[in-house]
Amino acid sequence: TNIINIAIDGPAGAGKSTVAKLVAEHLSYLYIDTGAMYRTLAYAAIQNNVDTKNGTALKELLDTITIQLINEKEGTKVLVNDQDVTTDIRTAEVNKQVPQVASHEAVRLEMVERQRKLAMEGNSILDGRDIGTHVLPNADVKVFLTASVDVRAKRRHAEQIKKGMPSNLEELKKDIAKRDEMDSTREVAPLRKASDAIGLDTTALSIPEVVNEIINLVKKPA
Ligand code: C5P
């Protein structure tokens, strides 16, 4: 096919979604936020009292739900069985539960299948933890975004404050470090830089700088 796929992976708060959304807008690509899919399942599990340690039960729950990601100017709108959960999937409770939900093989197999289908709909940019390593090993461009835990926590903090949401910098730092640890050490498709991904440390880079770097890579793949 002549569909172009861009894979952006990295730890929590490295700026993946902000940057991916801007690159997608610039290139008129579809933006697919795969983290939102795992968050949606975590939210549904909490709502339905499904044990997040039980992979079989989570997979059964997943089989009953549709997850729609709708690209809008303000960001991705997320619908689960047509119900808008865009803000519900960003709570501290979901942050806490989501790595556990995402650790199960049965859950990941189904998610990856859904993600590949979405990626085949047209030129697209996917962000997540395992896009370059598992979901799209043949992606045209692979980027691995990182930044120090301090900077990532500060960015999240500023974002929360801007949205008028309560935020505690020290707690954010702990949360982010814990989530990275769980995502990097799980057995199935852990967070890892693909060997052919381009690493970009964004600690000292602005958002437009990172966006430009990626657009240049797409124009002229390495
Ligand atoms: O990207 P975001 O921080 O919204 O992702 C939430 C969580 O979903 C991650 O911490 C990880 O546990 C899981 N995830 C994953 N694989 C992906 C995307 C997200 O395991 N491709």
C-alpha cells in the first residue's frame, strides 16, 4: 500500500500526544491516540467493577465495547459505546489502574488488532508505548520521545493548572515514575525504543522544535 504510518513511542508525559496531534494537523494525517484506548478499557473496568488483575474478564469486557477516537480541533474525542468519556479517562484513578489493564496479553492482542485496522484507514500517526516495536514494526518513521521525569512532571502540572484541574507536582512525579516502571517491566510488549527508531530527548526542546524535527523526518525518512 502507499499508506504512510508514523510511530511515536515514549514514557508518560514526554509530549507524545501534543506533538503527534500537531504533526497530524500539519500533514493532514489521522491521529490515533492508542493510550486513550487502554484508558477507556480501564475506565470501563472501574465502572463495571471488573478486576483489573483479571485479563480474561477484561478481554470479555473489551469484546462488549466499541471505542471511537474522533479527531477534533481541541483534541481527540473518545466515545465508548457512543458515550463521551473524553474527560473521564484522564482521572488520577484511571492513571493508576491503566498500566495493570494494559499488562494483559489478551487485552493487548485485541487492542493491537483494532489499532492496525485504524492505521490502515489512511496516512496516520499513532502514539503509544509499543507502536514501533509491535503494532507497526514496518512504520515509515519511528520516533522515541523522552524527557527527564522532572520536566515531564512539570509539563503535566502546567497542563492541569491551565485546565483548572487540581494538581500536585510531587505526586505527579511519583505517578509518572511508577507508571513508567510498570510499562517498562511488563512481560508483554513493554515500553521500549525500537532499534530503528530515532530517539529525541525533548527535555530542552520546545513543542514547535519537536514537531519540526518529526515533519522533517517524514519528508526525508532516514
Ligand atoms: O499514552 P497514555 O499515557 O495515555 O497511556 C496510558 C497507558 O496506557 C500507559 O501508561 C500504558 O500503560 C498503556 N499503553 C500501552 N500501550 C500503548 C499505549 C498506552 O500499554 N500503545
